[in-house]
Amino acid sequence: MKNRFIHIFLVSLFLLVDFVTFAQPGDDDGSGGLEGNDPPPAPINGKLLWLGIVAVLYAFYSLHRYRKVA
């Protein structure tokens, strides 16, 4: 159980670090205004490939585990 928690934690950590690495920097000048020049939106289509790969790997893992139990 402890080993499984560590694996889930590490996978989550590696997946979430990517979001922090590619986050857009802010330009907090301290004025607190909500109006002004907004930065362009960040593209998300570059990470959809990784999401698909992880989904397919998880599906194979789940099927393999289900067939082993049944």
C-alpha cells in the first residue's frame, strides 16, 4: 500500500510540474487593476498528445490488471 502511494505521488508530481514550468509569468505591478493589456492565452494543444498517451497506457494497464484478477 505504501509503495503504491509513492508511485501515485511521483506520477502526479511529474505531471503537475509540467504545468508550473510552462505557466505564463505575470506582470504584477502592485496596482491591483483588472483592466488593461491581458497576455495572450496559453495554447493547450501541445499537451493533448501527452494526455492521450497516458490515457492509452492507463487503459492497457487496467485491462492487464483486470485479466490477471479474473
